[in-house]
Amino acid sequence: MKPKIIYVSGPYSALTREARWNNVLKAVKVGIEIRAKGHYPLIPHLYDDFDEVAKMMGHNFDWQSYMDMDLAILERCDCLYFIGESRGACIELERAKELGLQIFYSMEEVPNCGVIK
């Protein structure tokens, strides 16, 4: 099986920085498991650093700007891994369905294509 580019979709926004960081860590852990199965995870949660640097440089991109970027990137992926519901994640899930992408809801559904260590 050829490795797939798998978009990791799940909650990001939160009321506190700590809660947001926990969402980022959860997405990264999923990405690590996807990579260990030989695929290529795309984790939009990692925009966290991008957003902080952009703000330091005087740019304040709004939520819709990030959703626009996410959806444009999603269109170039093979699959979507859905961690759980949030406003943005549900939009990404619906777009993945419209695109006919394969959708994974658990790690057991993600096929192995060569374990990476």
C-alpha cells in the first residue's frame, strides 16, 4: 500500500492556553501514530506557533482565515482522521465527505503500510 497524507482534524480552540496546548498534544500524538503506520500526518494544530509569530509581526489572522487555510490544505490530502467534534473539526469533516476522502475515526481503521520507527 502506498502511504497516504492524512489530515488530523480535532478540537484546537479552548478557553485557556493550557487547554489549547492539550488539544495540540492530542493531535500530535495521533500524528505520531499515523506516521508510525507509515503514512504522512498533516496536523493543522501546529499553526499555534505560526499564529504567535504572526502576532509578534503585527498580523492578527482571524478564525475564518485559519479555516480557509485548513480547507485548502485538506483538499490536497488523501484521508482525514477525525479526533472529535469542534466547530472547525465538524466543518473539516463535512468537507472531507464532500471531497470523497477516506475518513478514519479510530487508529485501528488506519492501515499499516510499513511501520516507521
